[in-house]
Amino acid sequence: MRISSIMFASALAVAASAGIAQAGANLITNGDFSETSPTINVSTQFGTSAVVHNRQFVTGWTGNNGYEIWYPSATAATIDNAVGQYSFTRVEKLWSVQAPPSGPGTFIGLDGAQIAGVQSSIEQTLRDLSIGSTYQVSFDWAGAQMQSRTGPTTEALAVSFGTSTQSTVTIDNASQGFTGWQTDTMQFVAHSANEVLSFLAVGSPSGLPPMSLLTNVSVQKVAVPEPSSLALLGGGLVGLGLVLRRRRSARRGVSNTKI
């Protein structure tokens, strides 16, 4: 390898490693929804419309007054008649779902029917953020349908970080179907030391219902290279420039000698 290439590669490597070292830990509490208080073992509705004793039992999270279901596993999601306000249907369970791609297998379902008192969201307040810094939000999500309904649906999630909102793509789900899990990553800038992160299900048509599944939520501060790393990178580029300049001068000298 040429000396100039070595210098350039080394400077980039050091700067990149410094940036990675600054990447923070996951700022979300209970991002895989595996922690509940009290301990829950069956598919159960949560949020302000739930009929269970402790409506906000998903540790670290707050559900709204829509229809939010906590699932202990993919298997339970298809065989449990979820405990909640619609248990009387006897089929408050999903037609089909696979285990999430990673983690303990727990997840939540959010009804996306755009009707007051039905459309679901879940939120958590992030604290001690660095104002002006960028934060990366990643999560696994999918579309599904309750066994109490049939018919094709669409699902999406609107993700809000403070006053900023971004949306996933809208995915189509066949009647009685499951779309498969997919991973989404978004970036937001913190405008306050404390920001609310929320996920709102947006689906159609209303009443089927379109269910958006969510798990493995992660929030990390985007790494910024340290000043020393930037200085090293700049020094490497300057050095590279000097080497190239000297080589050009040397070649010119040889060429003039031949003449």
C-alpha cells in the first residue's frame, strides 16, 4: 500500500473509532416491552381504556385511551383471548404473527382505526437530552389483524419526538394476514432537555381493525467525532497533500532533466 493511502486510511480509522466510542447507550426504558408491573403472563389490554386493575402496567410507557394490547409472545398472541374491554368477543387475538427478529419476543399491538377512543398510541418521556443534538430512533414493527375481523387493511406508524413527527411507509396487509417484521430508523433533533417520544398507529379501514405491532425501540445519541479526532483527520489530509505535492515536484524535476 502507498504511504499516502496509509496516512489517509489511518486518519479516517482513528476519527471513526472516536465517533463510535462516543455513541451512548439506549436511552429508552423497557424498549422491548418485556417488563410489566405487576407481572402479566397473558395478552392484556393496557392504557386508560383498559379494564384491568393497573391500566398502565407496561413499565416506562403510557398508553392512551385507544385499544392497546400487550403480548407476551407470538404464540400467546394467536391463542389468548386478550383480557380487556372486548374480551366478550372471545376472539381478541391475532390471526397470524411471527416472533420479533430479536429480543425476548414481547411486543404490543396498537389499533390504527382512526376513531376517537379506538386509535392507539404509546409514549415515553426522554430526559436530560442535549439540546441541539441528533438522536436516532430505531424499532421493529409489523401489521396484523384481530380474529374478530376480516378484510384487507393498511398499517403505518407516526413517530413523534417532541414537536417533530415522521411516518413509516404504509404497508398493505391481506385479510387475516401478517406483514412480517421490518426495522425502521429515524433521526430527530432535541429542542428541549425533555422530549416525549410517541408512536401513533394509523390504519385503514376503520373497524376491521388494522393493528400495528411494535417492539425493540431504541434511542441513541448520534455520535460526533471528538475535536482531537477531527484535528488528526485534518492533519492526515494536510500530510497527504504535502506528499502528493512533493511527488509532483519530483516528477517535474525528472522530466526537465531528461529534456
